[in-house]
Amino acid sequence: MIKQRATMRLLKGEFYDMGVDKLQPLRSKWLKTKLIINNELIKPFIPDTQKYNKTNLKSMISKYGMVYVKPERGTFGMGVIKTEMESHQHFVYQIEQKRLTFDSFESFYNSLTRLVNKRSYLIQRGIHLLKHNNRRFDIRVMIQLSPTKHWEATGIIGRLGHPKKIVTNYHSGGTPMDIHKLLKSHASTKRRNELVQEMNELSLRIARHMKKKYPYLKQIGVDIGLDHSLKPWIIEVNVKPDPYIFNQLKDKTMYRKVIRYYRHAMPKKTE
């Protein structure tokens, strides 16, 4: 654990040397959504996302039945709220392990708005994720510039959510796992391999598209959810992805490559 914390401090410090300060606008989930939705090949995989307000909340929860209310700027899944309409008169929201039920949209909205507390939040269509052992999971795809300055998919890993929480992040109690183990009960070996290829290609397309506007971009982590038809949905794109998550896999091949590319992308220090 001490070694892990030391590694994370080192990598975080090095990341800022890599020019992440020039990518500060990309801390905004809204900006990233608007950026990638302009690509017609990426757009079909982006869940409907709108700014948080009363009109949008009522419209989206009526249309989808479940939506996520998330901070426009935030990390590790902190502040994410799952909201559901159980009937036309019953509404529910959950944050962390706290779950509240309301008998009207007005009381539901008022309570939620007090929780948001004038901060900038987004509403995203909820995706009913696949489960493993009755726990939701999603997938993180790591895309990095290679030493030859070409984008490569260097890692892919499943994130099995905490049984009592709504997010899958490692820092919120999620468990990193081999993607094939998570998908084994949902797809054949052939289909699993096809899905990995599809998610890698989608994530590479996102990286190439984003780099046109942000040339300093050197890596992204794409969080993808699979629904019950195995369609991939882009939950979020991170410009400061945690490379250490891949060290949780028994096979260290991905982790070694991710770290090697990560370090190669750092500017060389001069005397």
C-alpha cells in the first residue's frame, strides 16, 4: 500500500509536467461531451447528456426512467447521484449508500437541488449495465501515444462496482478485474474478443478526434458501459486516467506497457 501511494504521488506529479495544465478545460464533462458528440461516428455511442435544471430533469427521467446526475467537474465518481422514476408518482435517488424515496416530482427535485447546491451538474441517461455476481461493472480503456507518436490501445480492464454503491471506480470501492472473466457469462470467447476490438477502436477514434483540438493530449481513459444487448456506451472520457489500476491484474503485461508509454511521454529534463 505504501508503495502504491508513493507511485501514485510520483505519477500525479509527473502528469503535470506532461502538460495537463494546458488541458484544464477538459476537466469539464460538458465540454468533453460537446467535443466528441460532433463526430458522427462517435455520437451514436454517447448517452443523452444535458445540463442540470428542472425542465431537463423532468423530461429525461420521464423518457428514460433512470438518469445519473453528476458534477460537471469531479473525479473518482464522487458526487454522482442515481435517480429513478419508479412510477409517475414515486421518485428515488441514491448517493453513496444513501437512498431516498419521494411521493412527488416537486419534493424529489427540491431535495436533489439542495444536494447539488448551486454547483454545475449534468444529467446523463442511465445505462442498465451488465452484472457479474449481481454487481454492476463497466470497462476502462487506456489509450496512449506510443514512442513513435501513434495512438495505441494499451490496456483494457473491467471495474466491478461495490455491491452497495452506484459507481464502479476503484477509489470508491470498485474491484478491477480481467474483462474476459466479467464477460464470460454474457458472451462467447469469439464475441468477447470482438467487443474488446470494438471498444478499443471506438476509444482510439475518440483520442484522435480530441487531439485535433487539444494537441497536448497524450493519453485518455475511456469509461464504457455495456448494456444487455452488448452495445458500448461512452460513460466518460478522462484526460488524467489512473495508470495504477492495471497493476491490480494478475498478468502485469498491460501494466508494464501502460507505465512504459506513460513515462516515455514525459518531457525530458535538461541540465
